[in-house]
Amino acid sequence: MSDEREQALAGDDTATIAPLPVAPAVFTPIEEIAMPEVKRKNKWPLIITLIVMGVMLLAAVSGFFVARWYFQDKAAPGVTFAGSSVAGQTREQLKDTVSDAVKSTTITIKDNDGNTDTAKLTDLGVTVNINKTVSNLLAAKHDDDGVLAAINAVNPFDKNEVPLAAQTNELDLTTYVTDKFVDEDERAVASTISYDSDEQAFTTVEGREGRTPETDKVLTAVRNAINVPGGNSTASISYKNVDMPVSVSAAQRATDEANARLNNKIVLDNGKDKTFELPVDVVASWIKPNADLDKGTISLTYDEQAIGNYLEQEVPNQLNQDKVSQEDAVDSNGTVLVTIVKGVDGLKVKNVSALTPKVVNALQGGQGATIPVESDVDAFDTVQKKSEYRIVVDRASQTATVYQNDQAVRTFPVCTGTAGKHETDLGTYYIYLKYNVQDMTGLNDDGSRYLSKGVKWVGYFNGGEGFHTASWNGYGIAHGDPVHYGSHGCVNMYEADAKWIYDNCPEGTVVQVVGAMPSGAVR
């Protein structure tokens, strides 16, 4: 260090510090500076990944909705029956699957003496409702709401085993096993009910004490088979001596209840003035006694499968109706004179399966019911036809005048119904039925029956009132006297005149009965 700099550092005020030598600045042009290379990222792999994920998500969503659509009328994935998948099966296919499973289900019953018997479910008092079972299979995994439920509905790993829809009748089961394993003269018999078709009523059948099989294990096997049908299972029985399993008084109560179901009618109504009352014999066939042998009681059950089958077949036959166009006869002004054909709405019943639980409820209640039936209605149309011929029966003048296109063409003398007793009714009608000859019968005023054989040229227009030849009443026709020679309501005519109307006035001809009744002969 120089002396001058040392002095300055030592604090000498007078010392002068010489500046350090500075190298001259050297400036390099910017373009000559070497900048570090920046590496740009390739975005395509990310874009491709996102696209693939989007496509997969879209495919999953689309697949979900396609699956929901495909299985909407089929058994859903994961639905099993009889231990096997039924996914994708339609209603008809499921019917076959259920029927085959029921047919192939058997239970082998054994006792300690080496006796055996192999029975089907129907033998052991089981009534299977195939249609309801199929409906349950189709509804499985489809009934719940919500997104998760919708996803599970098409998830094949979400299992749902559906059992048979069935009713078990323990009395029928015990009766079958008893018949197979116990001699008739030894067996205990429960009092029960039986239907008498001649009397159309149930009666009580007395039972008796004796030997009976203990069927608890058979009943358990039956219930297991209902849950998972198909194949064969084995059940053992033992025996015991018992009093009458069901008393006569208990059976009589069931008899009274069953007859109450027959007496309180069940009527189906299509809402268009057409009804169908369920026949007594048919209803009786649906009522089944079911005993609790341990308690000694008997109750009534109802065969839902048979009810549903009957209603599906018979209700359309009874309550469907064809559409009938209404036909009105009109005059030249278009005024309706009379309805020749009354219009009828066409009707086709629907949702017949919904009637089964309603009929069952009515039977269980024992009060009868009138049950409305849903239907599609095709309203009738109306056709107007101008009546070429019109007959005016004037009671006051005792004449019948025929008009053709509103022009009077013939007038005939007549004798109408007896004044004050059997007067020909006032009103507008039409000829609806004709006979060239007919035997006529009816009641006289004293209650005796008359018979007029071979009456000619008959044309009915109002119930039993009509035009016809009255060869026995020439005087009454000639004088126009309905007071002393009147008919039972018909219009008596000479034969030639009655034949003219028969030949010239077809069915549908308008008939107008007018005028007051005279007090005596008018001619």
C-alpha cells in the first residue's frame, strides 16, 4: 500500500486518496450475447389424453343409456332365478323359464319305515302365480329411483335373486302326505269345507281323530324350493296320534265366511252401461281352505293365479264392445224424427291385470264390490238418413196415412187400441220387425190368455204394438170404433191394406202416432 493511502486510512485529513484504476468498459452488441436455450413443452400428449378420456366417458354414458333402454322390458343384468341369470329375457321367455323351473321342482319325502314319495310343488298345496313371478323378475332392480339405483340396475355384479310368487296351503300339503303315507282307516282328518255346485254353496265336512304325519320338514323344503326352485330336495317325516286336527265348529265358521263371499256379488263395470257379474261357480273355485293344524283353525285363501287367468280371458269377452254408428231418421228440414239405430261407443278394456288384486281385496273383505274396468273408448258417430216413407196413425180420425217423401200416397181406415185400457201409445217410432204371418198371444182383461193364429202382414213399431190384418175386427175397422172394438194396442187393418204397408214400408219406416182418442165410432 502506498504511503499516501496509509496516511488516509490513518485519518490524515490532508491526504488525498488516488482512485483505483478502472478497466475501460467494453460493450458487446445484444445479438452477440449467447442466451440460454428455452425448451418448449409439447401439448399434444395432454390433448390426446383428454380427448381419449372424454371419448371413454361419453362411451360409458352412452353405454349406460343404451343398456337402460335395452333392458327396459327385459330382466336386468344381475337378476337371477332358480340360481341362474335371466338377464335379457323378455316376458314370454321368462314365462317359459318360470314354468320349466316349477315343473322340474320335486321334493322326495321319506319316513323311518323306508316309504318314499316324490311330489311336485302343486301336489304339496303350492299355488304358483307365474304372471306375478314374471312381473317381479322384470321389476327387479328397476323400481328404485336415483342415479345410483339407475347405475345398479345395469350392473351385472349387483345380484338380485327373485323367488317364486306363490301361496302355500298347509292343509293341502298335510292331506297329500297323509294320503300317501297313512292308511285310510288310520289317518286323522281335519274338518273342512266343500263346494256343492247343485246348491251353489259351501258345506262343512266333518273330520276325525287318528294318525297324522309331522310335516314341518316338508314345509321347510317347500319354502326353500319357492325361494330357489328347480331340482330335487329331500325331507323326512315322523308320525303322531292326534285328536280331530280341525273341529267341526271351526270348519263351520269357514263355511259361513265362504258363503258370504258367494252371496256378496262382485261386478265389473266398463263405464258404458255394460257390467259383468262374476259367476258363483267360478268364484267358488277360487276359494281355498287353509288350516293351521297346530292351532286347529281354518282360514280362507284365494287362488290369485286362477283369478288372473280367468279375468284376462273373460273380461274382454264380456266387456269389450264394437262401435255402432247412430242412425237418425230426419225429415226434409233435417229435423230428427226418431233414432232408428242407437249409437254405441266402441270400447276395449285395458290393464286387466290390475283387476286381480281388486277382486282379491273384495273377496277378503267379504262385502262384494262393483269394480270399474279401465278401457279405451272410440266414440260413435251419427248418420242421418231421410226417411222415404212415413206413416201417421191418427187416433182421432182412426186412419193411417202413408207419406212418401212428405207426399201423402195412401190413407187407410184402422182401429187402434182400446180407449182407456190398451190405447196405442202416442209418440214417434219406426218399424223394427216384420212377419208375413205369426201366431199372436197375450192376456185378456180377465187374466185369461188369448191366441190369434195365423195373423198376416205384421209390422211392429213400438214393443208389441204394430200393424197387422184383423179379419175378426171388420166392424171396428169400418166404423173406426176403438172404444168398443179396440185392440190390445195394435193397429187393426183390412188384409189388403196391411199387406200394402208390409210390401211398401221397409224396416226403419217412421211411424208417428198422433191425436186424441175418440169417445166412440168416428165413421
